[in-house]
Amino acid sequence: MTAEHKTADEEQVIPEAPEVTETAVGLPEEVSAPVEKLVERRRSRDGRGRGGRGRGERGRDERRSEFSQKIIGIRRVARVMAGGRRFNFSVAIVLGDKKGRVGVGLGKAADTALAIEKATRAAKRSMLTLNLTNNRSLPYNIGAKYCASRVEIRPSPGRGLVAGSSVRTVLELGGVSDVTAKILSRSHNPVNNARAAVEALRGIAK
């Protein structure tokens, strides 16, 4: 009976082998052609060649490495027109290199990416170069008022950066340390608080 079982197993294995090899050989030839076309389409759409990254993406990385940015406010605004309401996005951004340069910008557009790009350009135009001490602190007390926001910044050696709200973002991206910032108003608007901090830092700008 063992011999009969062996011959039965051999008869089952022998006809299955060519069927598996035929399907394995036939599939890659049918699938490989459309996959290559999809890869070429994606490369052409992204602007990338066979060598890796394209020029546009390399330029974006260089711009990002120069400045650090942080969004402090993003909201959707509506404008009433004759045909109805049109919605746009308003973005407020803080831009700085953490080495004494900082700026605040505001941008509005129908798309968030375009609004961020506009805010970045506005922040670069209004960027300040700060005259800091050797330990990246302030030489004296400074303060300013913008709309309903009022901010005061004082040097405090050895305490690091003590600040809140968007004022901390402005000081951090500006590379300011060993200071204590205080918001003396009741305003909770992050954009006005950041602009008040920039107006205060304008007193020690070069």
C-alpha cells in the first residue's frame, strides 16, 4: 500500500509543476510594462529625472535650511460679494534664523499653500537684525504696544527664555535668550502679540 501511495503522490506532483512555472513566467511580462509607464509618468509629473531630486526640490530645501518658520495663526475669512460670499485663508507666520534675525508676516489667499508663501515673503520683507549681547540677551529693558497688545521684555541673566504665547515664538526664532517677557494687556490675539514683540525688538535693531 505504501508503494501505491507513493505513485499516487508522484502522479499528483508532476502535472502541477509546469502549470505553476507557466503562470509565474507569464505574469511579470504582462505587469512590468504598465508599471514602467506609471513610474515614468510620475517622474515627469514631479519634475524628477533618473538622477534623483529635481532642481525645484533642491532649491526648496536650501530655502528651508536658511530660516525656521512657525505658523502662529490660520483662519478662514469670508468676503461678501454681489454673487455671494468668497472664502479665503489668512495665515500669520514667524520667520527667523535663530541668530538675531526675525520677522512676522501675514498672507491671504484662496489656498493655504499660497497664503503661507505670501506670509513668508512678507516676513522676509519686514525682517529685523537684532543687536544682542554676547550671551544673546538684551542690553536693556524694551517694550511696545500694538493695537490692544502691550508687551515688555526684560533681560534676566541665567534664566533662559521665559515667555508665553506667540511672544515666545518670536524670541525663540530670533535667537534671544536669558530674557523675561510679560504681556501686560488682556489681548489673546497671537498675531497682535507677535507684532508687539517685534515692535519692542525694533528698539535694539541694527
